[in-house]
Amino acid sequence: MAVDLQEAERYVESSKESEIYKGYRIYKSLYIRSLVKDVGRERRIEILRGIIKAAKKLKLPYKKYESELYQLIGDRKVEKRGKKGEVELKRARPKREKRLTRVILRKGYVEFHFDRPLSSRDITFRRINSKGRYQNIYQIRGRILHPKSYSLKSVRRLRVVQYTKDSLRIIFENDRPFKTKKRIEGKRLLVYLNPSQKERGGDPPPAVKVTTPQSLLSSPGRGKTIVIDPGHGGRDSGAIGYKRKREKDIVLSIAKKLYRELKRRGYRVYMTRKGDYFVKLRNRTRFANRMKAHLFISIHANAAPSRRKYLSMKGIETFFLSPTRSERAKRVAELENKVDIENLSYFSKQVYLDFLNRERIIFSNKLAIDIQRGILHNLRKRYRVVDGGVRPGPFWVLVGAQMPAVLVEVGYITNPTEARRLANPYYQKLIAKGIADGIASYFIHNQK
């Protein structure tokens, strides 16, 4: 990589536009490599600076790379106008975000632990009472690693979600009116449930975390870690199908059913998102790697490329990451990759395929076959469905996964029949059960 950097730098310093563009392409390919392999912070900074320098000379977009660079070096640009109206640039240290690190359920209250002290200015409160739905919401400036949900005895449910990029929400929900009261103790936020009961002399009912149902001891792969990735989310709605059905909503609903099914069978299960918010493609497999997952399952819904093909294109397909010559696989991959790599050249898109682990491709292929078979077996008990097959494809969301990883296209959201089915909770449950059966079959035949 050091040689490539020197070559890229030499090209970018040239006065010829064609030479500068060569350097720009080399920097972009190195950037893709840095996303797949850990090249170190300093090397990544050097690559980003090279991309920005070349892009400025070629008058190409560079802001997203500049933003990433400032995140890496820990500062950002701030514009300040001088007395004569000139724009000056200076560096300013961004405020470090508060992070929610732990949630502890106590008798009558819940503790929320942050990595930095809280103040009342960090927290806003609102109460929503509408049509039998009662919520007490605490919005806090900060972040949470992964959304969480709990069942409590005093209220029906507690949810902790990332509401915006820089704020999280603690949401208490119940079927009847209730009260909460907060107290700040340094890095801890304490929220008391139904505090009026204390005033009457009684202790509040204890809060109890949801217990995972006991699964069958014979479940294949019991105890293995699975990460489920509902595609798209937030600003990225994915495909818009028949009667304005959105891909992000359907796949999230299926993912939640799969989550419950796998938990019932005794797996450790995580989701890259549990609500309607956006997660960058590269961060999805990074999360799976951090959780030391044994399998990564990304769930999507397909879409026909044109209106005249809405009726003819249908079926269920399962993809695994691999170079491919299939135009159909490339088309589907372009659709799912669009949000993160739409501005990359063809050359840059191909670079990461050179770094794929061949053994992992083989196991991903086996997993894809088992999942495709499991879904079809369950759906064909009640429905006539088309087998779109198992295919290799260059899917960006699967890049960097250190475990077998597949992407399931559960049907065509643009096909009227399949769109109606995909919105049906029973049909979604059959898909989830089919994926779970496929995972079990994979562990039976590939025990490690």
C-alpha cells in the first residue's frame, strides 16, 4: 500500500489532468481497501487527504471525505467572518457526545448510566396520551450503541432508541395513564415509575427485565450469535412498491419476527436496527464483527427496474458476496448499494472484490442454499411462490463481514401479489421461520 500511496501522490502533483485523475483513482481504490481491511488511522488519514487534494484539482465532490477526515483527526472546520467580510477557517474541537453505556432495572425505578455527567439542560421531557396509548418520553443529547427494549411490571414497556443522529429517546409506554419522575446523579439518570405510590406509603412495583423463553435443548447451533440486518431505514426508504409500500418497513417487520423466532430457539441475536433510522452499510457488518457473530443475515425486498416488468418479475432470491458476471445480480446489487457508493467509479467498486476470503464465500454459499430452501419449504405449504435461486453478488452491505453472510430478497415489492403478501404478518412469520430453519440446517451440516 505504501508504494501505491507514493505513486498516487506523484500523479496528483502532476500538472496534467489525466495524471491527476490516475492518482485520484488510485486513492479511491486505496480508500475502498481501507474500508475492508484495517489499515490504521494514520494511513486512512493520508488516503483521505490525497482524495480531497485530487478532487479539488479535478473539481469533483469531496465534502463527504472531508467530513470523514475531520472525524478521524478529531476536529472540524468552523467558518468565521472577519471585520472586512473575509471568511476565515479555524479548527474547533467538537463536543464529545454522551453515550448511554448501561441500563439497570431496579425495584421501582430504572438507572441509565452514561459515560459523562448529565445536566438538566441535556434532557427534555414530553408526555403523549392518545387513543389508549400513553407515553412518557425523555429525549437526551447523546448516543446509544444498540437500541434496547424491556418489559416492566409497573408499565407495559420501556424502549431506548436512537431518535436522531445526536439524540436518543427513553420511552416508557403503557395502556393506562402513569407518572414518572427523574433524578440526575452525576453520570446516572434515575427514572422513578409511578412516584405517587411512594407518597401513599407503598413501594412501587419492581421493574423486571424480559426473560428469554427457554428453547429446545436440541436446537442446532444453540448459543451461537446471529446478527440480523433489516435493510435501509430512516432517510433511506429502499424500494417503493405497490400501493406505496416501503421496503424499509416490510423488512424491519420480518426481521423482528425472525429475531423472536431465533431467540425462542436459543440463539444470541442482535439487530443492526430495531427502528426507523439509518445505519451506514459499512457499519452494519462492523457491528456484526464487534458482536463476534457466527452468521450475518441481511433482509431486503426486491424491485423491478421498470413499470412494464412489475407483473412479470417475482420470486425469492438469496445472495452471497462474490464477484459475479450475472447482470441480474449486478442490477440487484446496484439497487441495494446505491445509498453508500453511488458516486464511486466502476474501478473503485470492483477493488474490494479482490480481498474476499474464499473460504468464507464457500460457507456463505452453503448458508444461502439452506436459507433459500427453508423459506421455500415453509411458504409452499400455503402459497405458490417462485424460486429465484441462490446467486453470487457484489453487495456492499456484506463487505467486511468476518463470518458467513447472506442477503435475502424476500420478494418483489413492485409485484402486486407479492407486495400484498409481504405486508401480511402471517406471510412474514412464515418467511422468518423459513430463515430460522435454514440457519438450523446450516449448523447441522457445518458444525465448527
